[in-house]
Amino acid sequence: MKVKLIYTLALTACLYAGCDDEVNLPAQPLSDYEKIYMPQAVNNPVKTTLLISDTPQTVIYGANYGGQDYPAQDIQIGFAVNMAMVDSFNLKNNTQYKAMPANSYSFTQTSAIILKGTLSTEPMEIKVNTSGPNAVDVLTDYLLPVSISETKVTSGNINVNEDLRTTYYLIKAQPNLDDYPDYDRSLWSIAGFSSEEPAEAQWGNGGQAIHTLDDNTGTFWHSQWANALPGPPHYITVNMGEVKTIHGLWFIDRQNDQEGKPKDVLVQVSMDGITWTDAGGFTLENTKDKQKQFISGFKTAQYFKVTFTSTYDAVYCHLAELGAF
């Protein structure tokens, strides 16, 4: 008992002694946390779809101030485009986006001020030509990197958040989707598929490829999961029963929040279902809503094939409805 008491007193003494120790933390001035950034860069690359129009279309950009308080002085900010960053972006992200043609866009201004006591510049505009001699090509993805090039203050200096210094705008010009009604599907049939899952029928879900053409979002095609679980690519081939000009395709996915919704899509078209022509690709959103996507160049065909090269958070895939316009 005496030994335990001595041990307890010694431990208590050590604890009290520890409380007396001074801890010298490194200096952390608030100025280290005051930084300028482009808020749009949080969502890089920023997908921007512009309508084809006789008047230049607008893309908005600007800069914000981040810190504990409001800035105590005006902050002058300059912006610039460095097209060499397109190659760096493509290399890092395994993409092949084209650089925005220099004569296809213009800035209304390339400098702005975050006024004392405020947190952002005024919204600034990039004007993009979507028609005329200097227009971007229709249905082509272009990358436009806009960066904070300089900052100036009267006293001291202000840092830039390097992770948010540059906004990569992914710009595409396309016609108005409302001008292209959906095609009637009464003559359509399924000409092929990678796999399907009839076992879904026991729950009333269908599971077969034909259920993408039944005008019922409560049923869906599902890639095989019983006895085998093949991964992507998954595909469905459709025979429209007649020759059509395909401007694009539309998709409605399974009406729940499960993983497995189509993500990256490749499209091919054919007159006979044997010889195929590539018609481009696109990325679908992870949503239950109807999605309409133009293909790259309008194609005349009787057959089309959609190949899902990746899905959201799964190796399997499902789709409720599939159409064209």
C-alpha cells in the first residue's frame, strides 16, 4: 500500500511538472492564411455548354479573397491565359482536349480590383464566338485555362492559393436541344447486347435490353450479375427499322440511387449493323434525370451502338430508357 501511494504521488508530481513546461509554437501570422483564388477552379474542369448564336456567348470568371477578416486595402488582380497549360492538363488527366483557338474568344477586361472591405472582384466576362468566321467548331470540347497572373497591394503582399490559381474552362458550342425532338421508337428493336440479366424480372424490373425501349422507366436493362459479373465495356445495339439522321442520343437511367449508372459512353452508327462508323463519345452525369447528348457530327444510319466504357462506382451497368433525336 505504501509503495502504491508513493507511486501515485510521484506520478502526480510529474503531471504537475509537465503543466509548467512551456511550449513554443512557431509564429503563424494571419497573413499566411490570406490568399486570393478563383472560386470557379474548385470544380475544374468547368464544363460550359454554349448555344450557337449570332452574338458572342458569355463565360463568367473572377477572383475571391480568403482570410479571417475582410481585406484592409484594395487588391489589384491580373488574369492571363497560358495555352501551354492545356498540354500539361491533358498529360496529367489522360485527356485530349483541344486548346481554344486564339481568335475565337476575347476578354472584356483582364484586370480587376477586390475593393477594401469586400471579398470578390466584380464578375468579368469572356466572349466566345459560336458562329461566324472565327467561331469554335460545333460539338468540340475546347480547354481554356484562365489564371491569376499577378496581385498587387499598396502595403505588404498578398499570396495566391496555388491549387485554385487557374480555372480550366471546358467549352463546347452546340445547337439548341429544343430544336431536335425525340424520334418515335415504335419500329425499334434490340440488335445486340453485351449481356443482360433476366433474373431481374422476379422483382418486376425486367433486366433485359428490350426494356430500354418499352416507355417504362420502372423497368430497366441490367448487365449480367447472376452466375457471372462481367465488367465494362457494356453495350447495347439498336435497329431503328429505318434510316434516320442521328443528331444525338438520350438516356434515362434506373430510377434509384444505386451505383452502376453509365458514365463514359462511346457511340457508333451503321447502315447494315455490320460495318460501323465512330460517332464520338461523352460523359453522362450520375443522375436519374433524362440526359440528351449530341453526337460528334450528324450521322445517317439505321443502327446505333452505345458502349459504356465505365460506370459510376460499379463494374455492372443498368439503363431504363434509350432513344435518339
